[in-house]
Amino acid sequence: MSMPYGARLAEEMTRRLGRECVYTPSARLALYLALRRWCRPGARVLMSPVNDDVILFVVLAAGLRPVQAPVSAWDGNIDPAAVPESTWRTVDAVLTTNLYGVPDRVVELRARCDRLGIPLFEDAAHAIGTCVDGRPLGTFGDAAAFSLSKHVAAMAGGFLAVGDARTRRELELLRDELLTPRRLRHDLTTTLRPLARSAVRSSGLARPVWRTMQRLGLLERDSFRMDLRPRQLARSAYRAPSLAAYESWVRVDLHGFRSRHGALVRGQLKLRMDRIDADLARRRIGVSLLGGTAWAGQALRDRSAREGPLPLFRVPLLVEDRDALLDRLVDHGLVCGYVYDPPLDDYAGAEFVEPSPDPGAARWFAAHTLPADPLLARRVINALTKERARPARPQRALPSVLTGG
């Protein structure tokens, strides 16, 4: 009997996490599997509006209604205390973000979901290696999606962590139905792209390459968000749940998100997984440096003081005049992606999401956050110092934002 697709990679993640894992070509496919497995079509999913637009389209593709939650003005994650009781009574599931690797309030969310009898899904794409109360993120939810595209810069590969072997086998069958056939050309591209990106960063060519791509219109997003295309999006709803109906949105920035990668890609992923611990250690050093600056938010400072620096994917620095500053940082060779502005309810509107009852904190956080790569901490600090970047602070601090997870 042949081993399931990606079984060796999944076994390694299982050893790391202590939960059964399904290998997937991407975290977005992993999340889609979870949503289809646990949620009926039409179910209402509570989520943060400060999130990647791709995640919104994954939720829509699963035939679900995204319900936007109030968030912390310090970290952009769901603020459970600010969610109205009327909303809690009507949601069917909760999706965390763990934005940039900063943990959601998963202990409180898990307890709330248990009381309501609804599933908790952890989007841990930014949070490999992060723990809360001594437990790894990804062990609190009914299912958790992880991404190798983030922490080890593989530009492919993900996992769905679940509670038992029977559920894992069920999800492996659903995954296999959704995979598209392997193509050697695509495998070569997937293998070479991370190497090319690393070469550009180390050679100091980030600025000219980025500016050239901007001028030639080679970027899939003209701004922080992709083009919504509301008429086409509305038509796709008639086919949901359907990944194919939403493929043109879900594939943005990762066209092989459900490609059946061959041994070449999986071999590269194994080599990169072997370096995860070294990568996490380097990230903690960078987070420690950036967390000690005036641009670091209070939530990050407080958590670092209690637990030491987290191995964040990005450090959410809070700055004034963020958009202009991002453009000027390109001239320093720093291209800062993963800006989630505007919040999803402002971006998509009430036709496609249920808006947050208190959107102010999300709007403020999305407009002032500069996601800094901790692996480039010293370069970021030098550039922000030269640009005389001014730290930003929310006018009102929500009482729950400083209490941690």
C-alpha cells in the first residue's frame, strides 16, 4: 500500500506539533479543507478583518459567510470581549489569524467555542514555533493551517493539523480530490523561485527589481488589496462551495496553491524544514531588536517582557504616515509586504461580509502597521532612523489588549 501524498513531510510536522498532520501544497488549501470538513454551506465564521484578502476568498469559496470581529488596536487580532453577545449567539465557527505571528487570545476563544459547541480554526500560517501557555499554536483548535511559504521562505507547502488519525485520513481523501496534476515545469519554477528571491535580496537588487516590476505592471496587486471584481465575485457565489469558482482570487501570489508537487519540490521543502529551528532562533533575535524600538506596540512589548521575544513572521511596527514610508523604504532595499489595508469589511462591503460592529480599531491598526521582517531587523532600524519615522499610538487602548492570550 502506497504512502499518502506528502506523508514524510506530514510525519515531521506531526513530531514537531504532537498532532496528526495532512500535507498540502499551501496553507490556503489546508484552511479550505478544514472549513469544508467542519462547516455546512451558509455557516457564519467569525474572523478578524485585518487579514489577507486571500483568506476572505477561501472562506467564500467554502460557501460561508465571513463575520468581521472587533479587534485589538495593538495587534489586529480578535478582541473576544468586544464581540457583541448577539454575534456570539449567531456564529457557527471562529477563525483566528495570529497576525504576523502574534498569538490570538486562543485560550479565551477556545473556551468560548466550547461553551457554544462550535469549531475553532487556527490560521497559524504566520506562527510556526509560537507557544501560548506552554502549548504550540495549532494545538488549540479543531484544526490548524500552517504555511512553509512563510517561516522558511519555501513559496510552497503547508499542513493541516487535526486531532486524530481518522479525521486525517478523511481529509487526505478530500485533499486528493482537489489537487491539480503535477507539471514538471511548475515544479522547476517552484523550486527555483525561492533561490532567485534569496539571491536578489542578498545582492542588493531588491530596489531596482521591485521598481521595474511596478513600472511594467508585473505585480498581481496594484495596491495592498487585489481587485475585488464584485460582479464576477457575486456570480461565483451561485457555485459555492467551489474552489474552482473562486480560483482566480484564491491563487493570487501563489498560482500553485493546489498543485500536486513532485519529489523535487517536496525534497526542497524537507531541507528547509530541517532549518526551521535555526530560522526561529534568528527571528527571535530580530524581534528582540525591533521590539526595543519606539515603533513597537505595547502588546508586543508586554508579551516579550513576560515570555521573551516571539519568533514572529513579521514585527508589526506602528508608524505615522505609513504608506509614504513604505515607498521610501524601497529606496533602502526594503520591500515590506503583508499590509492588510483597508480592513476586509471596508474592502469587500456588506454584500460579501458582515461588517464589524466596531470597525475603528481595525481601521487604525491597518493604516499604521508596518510589517518588518525580523531577519532584516538592523537594516529596518537603520532605514527608519534615517527616515525619521514617527511612532504611532492608538488614541484609545482597549482594556483587553494587554492581557495576552
